[in-house]
Amino acid sequence: MKRILIIDDHEVLREGVKRIFDKQPGTFIFGEAAAAPQALKLARDQDWDVALLDLNLDGRDGLEVLKELKQVRARLPVLILSMHSEELFARRAFKAGAAGYITKNSPRAELVKAINKVIEGGTYVNPAFAERFVIDVTRSADRPPHELLSDREYEVMRLIGSGKTVSEIADRLSLSVATISTYRGRILDKMGMKTNAEVTHYAIRNKLVD
């Protein structure tokens, strides 16, 4: 018997994941959470073999939710199921404690494979990305500027890159305008830039925005 906690604010996706396992051998028990507080409560109150976490969760930064889950259940393997490509978040997800990363457009069989692998104690990432990741590690001295940013700075940088104003970003992240302005200053400093236009151009050129 395998116990899978599905954390996603879209009911259709949660139901879709459950249907995939209807055709798999064995017994599966599912827990469902549409928001971070519910997910953390389920993780705290019950034992799970794996948590399947969406990075876009009801306005919350998925990486922060991931870190909170690992604080509640340090040994709980968390598989990220995201609409974003591996290039955007996989490295940061692994640094935050994820056991695997898979995109929502992956084949069903690949999702089953990924879940089984992390339940067994392994890690999962798309083989093509894994190869690129190894190449990147060997070239660590040439890390791109955005790799120097913290998770929150990276999130703000992507929002700036998508054309959002400081006020819009503050509203979206439920933070003050002053706090976002501070993050913006750090981003410009770390990336050696002076304007939002430079950040936007960089984000688009490096495919860091959708």
C-alpha cells in the first residue's frame, strides 16, 4: 500500500493523478490539499510515502511550501509536479529539499515512474535535463547571474521580467512595496544591472519567464 499526498489547487489535476493510479497494480491511498495550510496539517497529522507538490499553489511560493513541508516531515520525499520547465525551478527545488521534479506535460507512465522512484528513496529528474545539469555543475565557475539570487529574489526577478510593477508584485506576494523595492535593489546589485528593462531583457533572453 502506498500513501500519496497530492498538493495542488486544481481539483481536475488531483482527480487526474488519482485516475492514473487506478490502472496501476497495488493499493493506493490518497490525501488531497488545495492550499498550503491544509497540506501542512495533513503532512503533520498523517504518514505519507510521497507528497506531490505543485509550485503554483494558491498564490504561495511553492519553494517556500516545500521548505515548510520538509520542516514538518524531514524524511517525506516531495516530488514537484510543475507547469514550469526544469530550467526554471528544478535546481532550486532540489536545493530546497525536493526528491524529484517532473513537468505536467510528461507522459503518465513517467509520472508513475517518478513517484515510485522517490518512494524507494531515489531522486528523479528528466534524463535530458539531468545531462544538462551535470554539464552545468562542471562549469560552476561560469554560473549565470540569476543563480546568485535567493529563492525570493529569483521569484521577484521573474515577476519584474514579466512586466509587473513593484506595486503589483507586492500585492501578488502579500508583501509591502518597501520590501519588494529592497528585493529589487538586491537583484540589480547581484546581477550587475541598473534598470527593470535590463532585468526584463535578461529574463526573456534566458527563458526565465513564461
